Amino acid sequence: MRNELSVCVEMLFREFGDPMSARQLTAAKTAGINKVEFWLWRNKDIDAIERSLADTGLSVLSMVSQPQGHLVDPAQRNEFLQGVRESIPVAKRLEIPNLVVLSGNAREGVPDLEQREALTEALRAAAPLAEEAGVTLILEPLNTRVDHVGNYLDSTKVALDVLNDVDSPNIRLLYDLYHSVVMDEDPAEVLRGAGHLIGHVQIADHPGRHEPGSGGVDWKREIHALQAVGYSGGIGLEYTPSDGDSIKSLQHIREAITGA
């Protein structure tokens, strides 16, 4: 397997401490992890994180831009753009290449095309900020059947169409295979011809959102699908360990997805 694994510390290694705490990061490093990712940054001690990253040698692949705003609502566009402006210096300080952005909930009674256009325009407005800073905004579709009922963007195809319309090298797709398969998408089909638009990948098994190998996903097939479209970047593990033991769950992952 060519893709290096990264761990979302919001969901793994929680038994060792709060996300991005020194004890948690040390445990991840001891378990053989070199890269991590996390969600929100405003509720964390950035000074302490910077020290812990230096001590452990870990690097961070992604965090969420805050405040997130609702990209499908033009009235909240300025809030979203301000969030990008304020998140970029933190990302640069911690050497994080990717900022996660989300569409927000669908607006009841508003035509789909209008919401999609608002999403596209919000990303177009943010693109120069990302390009100037040298960071990538990664747009994540979320499943609306289990975890994020009401979210607007739940389709990888729509996300890719939006990214093509935005046409910026610093606006890319965060492809979460778990969300995709919950929405009955076929990764090989939905990603065909779109490998150049994928900025990052996250995975969890389905059903249950536990470690790969715990559910019904054919991991060798799906990892092969990612590699077939030319994706060679990191793969983020964003799952809840089925028995609460992060280290034990990691021991089974490479066996589940190696050999694709």
C-alpha cells in the first residue's frame, strides 16, 4: 500500500487524553503513527500543540476552518471567508496543508440550483486566500442518512462538479469513503477521471463507522479504486475503535487494506 495512514485524533486515541493533548500525541507516535488530523482549532491550546508536535515529530494533515459558516447561504459568506482568513495563520504555524470546509445545512424552501451556486461562489471567493497562503481548502461531502441529516452536500458527484466550476488548484475534494458508501456511491465509479481533484481521503467501515475490517466494505477493492485514479496521498483513519482500543484496532487495518 503506497498511501500513508493518518489518524484523526478526535476519534482515535481518546483513551489517552483530549484531542491533540501531549499524552494523546505521544501515544499515537508510540503506536507507529507519523501523521494526525483534527477537527476544530478554536477550542484547543495551539501553543501546547505546537510544542507537542515538535516533541513527537508528528505532522498534521488537516483541520477544520473556523468559523465554518454555511456556504450555501450568501448571507453567511463573509463569516466563512473571515474564518478562512483566521484559520490560515494557525494552519501555517502548525504546517498544516489542508483546511476542511463544509457546505452547511440545506436551506429549506430554497431551490437546489441556488444553493449550489452559492456554494460555488463562496469557494471562488475563498480561492485567492488559499492560493496566496499556499494552503488547500478541501470540501467534504457528508452523508445525510446516518450522521449529518440535513446537510446540503451529500453527493461526491455534485462536489466534483462544483470544484470543476471553481477551477482553482487550491480547492480540492476531501473524499470520505465512509460517507460515500453510506450514500450508496461506488467509489470506483464516482471518482473515475477525478483523481486530480482529490486533496485528501478519509475512511471508516460501514455499517458502524468502526475500523476497516469491522464492517462490509471491500477494502482491497476500494483502496485499489483510489490508486487507479492516481491518488497517492494520505489516508485518514476517521473511525471509532469497535472495542475502544485504538492500538488494537490499528493492528488489523493494514491486513484489511494491504494488497489492494
